[in-house]
Amino acid sequence: MPSHGSWMGRVGDPIGLQGREAGSAGRLSARRMFARDRRTTATGRRSRLFALAVLAGCLGATFAGRSGRSDRVASDRLDGARFLADFSLRNSRGDTVTMKDWRSFRLVVLIPTPSRDLNAAKFDPAIRSHASAYRSRGFGFFAVCVDPSVDVDRTESSIDATQFGLPILFDPAQELVDAAGIRSMADVAVVDPGGLVLFRGPISRLETILDGVLAGKPPALEYSDTPGEPLPEPAPLIAAGVSVTYSRDVAPILRAHCVECHRPGEVGPFSLATYRDVGKRARFVRDVTGSGQMPPWRAQPGYGEFLDAHRLTRRELALIDRWAESGAPEGDRSDLVAASPSPDAWQLGLPDVVLTMAEPYDVPAVGDDWRGFVLPGPLVDGRAIAAVEYRPGNRKVAHHARVFVDDTPYSRRLDAETPGPGFGYDGRFDIPRPALAEWAPGMRLRLPPEGVAKPVRPGSDVVLLLHYHGTGKPEKDLSRVGIYYAKAAPRRIMAMQTLSSDRIDIPAGAAQHREVARSTLRHDVHAYSVFPHGHNLLRELKFTATLPDGQVRRMLWIKDWDFGWQSQYYYAEPIALPRGTKLEVVALYDNSSANPRNPNSPPARVKYGPSSREEMLGCHLYVVADDADGDTYYRAKWESAR
């Protein structure tokens, strides 16, 4: 497998999302992560320090970075860059090719190809020469057939790939070349394996760029139009005359991306689980998906590869559009494959234990209310907890939730001293006890890797901290928490590395207010997920990790933040991050009257705080240490809250 030059990371190498780098990355594969483990004992620290577990994104943590309004960060170098979303195209062997198939390349070169070259089974000698010289050094070359008149099935069987000289991708609708910015047959594009388009322009520049890569010189972003034969008119994504039905075509899309929230008992304002639900809303569904408003997947292409990505492809959008325009036919019901999920299904399956608030809580009609509850039924056996799932009893008033474990009388005493259900707490801080989980609207959950869990002492209480916001009328809530026990004693803890700032101070009217937070890793880790947080003024957030050798991992980019749809983003593969890695998050806030989510009219000065009318910056990276020393460090931080 080709090695990756350090230059690539400096412009945003996403291959690190696959954990491939060795050497300075100090990488252990996910399967071998525990191989070096040795028995460790508790550090004995039982610090009672409050530690300012700052809520920052409904995730309490000590400050991990300092804010700055003019600091340069790694992501600034990619302003104006083009990124490819994943694609699915056939090649000359009839196989399906996606962006995941580029992981082994340093860079990929895309060359638009006319049908006459395919028919003649030949290719430009200069390009064949480039491909022959550079493929052995880790570069991928692909001829992209953009001619919609080509009979793909017939052409696949007639092409001698060896004689032609390049692997061929068929892109009759020109989805790939359009995303890369290719505008003429004389253009070529150079793309990194994570979808960053580094270059688009004439082939005469190609040798200079690739030689620079081999010499360790990062190319600057370069996009230029090359005069030449224009691209042919692309084929439609859905051929004329093709019928589209709900049962065969639309239902699979909605069930994969929409029904999780749009079903009875969930956060969606109406159900999309059946044809009866969807058929009458066909044009509305077409409009909100076509505009990108739904599904609410905010992570942008090129910054991380994630599980459960709810990003509709151009073909999926075209299917919904054709279906709505043709009268939303149901089709043959026997074409339906998957049954609708249970209205009350837990994301992680049936919990081992379900804890429910002792009695309903009366939520005030107006304002923010921070309330803590000791859930009935202590954890008597002290089994390690792998995961916790919170389910709000009233989603209209649940702003966010945090779940803690308490093996002392602390929380029970607060509850006993407070009239009525639960106890009040300062929304700026958590209780000084170890955290188990967090929840915000739109979050999705996954079980951690085997052997990763949080130790719990026998007799511990589970404490639920809730931030309610009023709806204008009295409401009630009776929330639940599901506990999932580890199947064996944990060898690692899932730790949280937090970047946050309590120095936010946004002037009234500022449309591009910038905040930066930083942190540096003290141990080799693998990152599994990231959870960003802000309130109504946050508009954009970029998160990067700069390795000690200068390589940059593009971790997350949210371009259009929506407070109502927050997610925990799970990486498709754990990301190897060595000790000394610098984490950076930069956030932009819009406190102008042009921001429709601005809670103040006219705009007013906004500072840091837990209320929805205040602001926060939180970016919380969930990591597992590679070795026992690192795990001891993270366990001590977690235990110090006792």
C-alpha cells in the first residue's frame, strides 16, 4: 500500500479517518487496541473539586481551549475549496465504484473522456504516459466517460482495459465531473481520497503538481477553466418514461433517512411511516428534501466519513421529484421490503434496565428550567455500563439532558432538601459526579467497541439533569433512561476530549463573529465520534486535528447549524490521533437581524451561558486510549468528579 506524504495532511488528508498512518501516529488497529493492555489500578484520587464541568454543548467538561477572534486555524487554508460527496458509478468491468475505493491512493486524477476514444479503444498518449509513470507511486488515474449516448452494458464487454490504458468510470449524468468542477473535455481534476478537489485545469499542469507531491510540497488550491470542447449534454438522472412508485422507489429512501424521526412518538411533527402519511404530503416532501432542509444532516462532504449519513444523493432527490410530479402513485404493495419500526423502539435495542422518573414534573410555561432527578432504583450490582439512552417524556420541552452516576448521598440530599420532584441546579455547571451520557434533539446512538465501558460501584444512583424550556403553557414530563450493561469487565473507558469556550461575547449586529477553541492530546488515542454544540446564533463550525508531523485530519464541518437538530457524528472507522495532536474548532456566529433564528429583535449583545438566548461553543470528541497509561489518565479524569 502506498505511503502518504506529509504534505497531504497539511492540506486536509482525510485518509487518517481510516486509521492507516503508522510511525508518528503510534497507531494500533481497532482489533489490536487492547493487545498491549496491562492491569492498572485506580489512581486513588477522589478529588472533590468541582472542576468547572462546563456544560458547553450540553456536555460538561473542563475548559480545553482558549477562544480567539483573529487566530488562524488549519481549516482556514481550505476556504473556497470544492469537495465531492460520495458517489456510485459503474466501471468498465461492471463493478460499482465509490469514493471508499480511493482510500489506497495518494491522489486521484479524473480525465473526462469522449465516446469516440472508447470506440477506438485508445486514449491520449500523453495521459497514458502520465498514468504509467505515476500509478506505481500511489496515484490513481480514471477516465470518466461523460457521453450519455454510450451503451454502458455493451461498452463494458467490448473494452480491453489493458489496451485502453486506464480504468473507466461511466458518468452519463455527469454527477462526478460536475462535483469536481470539470467544465470542458480539456479539464482534468486532482482529488484527494476524502473528496477535496485540489486542482482543476489543464493537463499541462499535472506533472508539476504530482512531482511536487512526491517532493513533499503541498499544492495550493488551483481552479481554472481550460478552453476546449464542451461537455455533452448530460443524461437525466431518471430516464424519461420511467415510472416511480412509493412502494418500490420512495419508501426505501424515507425509511433510510426520515422515518427514524417521523413516526408516532418521535420528534418529527408528523409521521412518514406509511403511504397514507406520505402520499398527501408528496409535494411538501419533494420541496423540503430538494431545498436541503430535510433530512437534517448538517455534516458537509470532505470533513470526515460518518456512519448513518443522512445525505440524499442526486438520484434519490430525482426519484422523489419524479414521484411527486407524477401524482404520488403507491404502486404494488408487495414491493415494500422493510416493515415500519416500532413507535417506541429504543435506538440500541431493549435496555437491560429502564429507569423512570418517580413522578411527572410540572414544567413552567415560560423560560428555562434546570432540574435534576435521582431515578428510582439504584444500580445494586455495580456492573460496568456500556451505554445509556435517554428518552424524553415530552419532547416539546426537553432542551437537552445529561446522565450521571453518584455513589454518594450528594444527589439524594439535594433531592430531599428541595420541595417537589427533583432539585434545581445551576445551568452553567453539572453536578460534581462522573458523567454517563448526554442527549440533545436529533442525537443518534451506537454501542461502543467491545471492552469499552464505564465502571460503576454497587449501590450507585443514576441522576438525570434536564434543561427544560417553556412552550408558553404548562407542560408535564416523565422521562426514562435505558441502561445497557457491558458483557465483560471493561478494559478501556470511552473518554471525552472537550474543546469549549466561556469567553463568548458577541456584539449586537455582528454577522460573522468568530470564536476558536483548542486542545492538545496528551496520549495516543482513537477517536470514535464527535458531538458539537451551540445555540441559535451559531451558523458554521469546522473541526480539525493537526498531527505532530503537520498532517491535518478534517474531522467535521457543519455549514448550516440548526439548534433543533443536533447530532453525535460517528466516524466510519476510528481515527488514529497520536499524543501531541492539536485539536482546533472554529465557529462563526450570526447576531444580525438577518438571522431568522436570532432570539433577540432587535439584536442584542450575547454572551456565554446555558440559556437558549445566550451562546455556547462546544466540540466534544469521544476517544479511547491506545494503551493502559492513557486509559489510566482518562479514568482518573472521569473518577475525579466523584
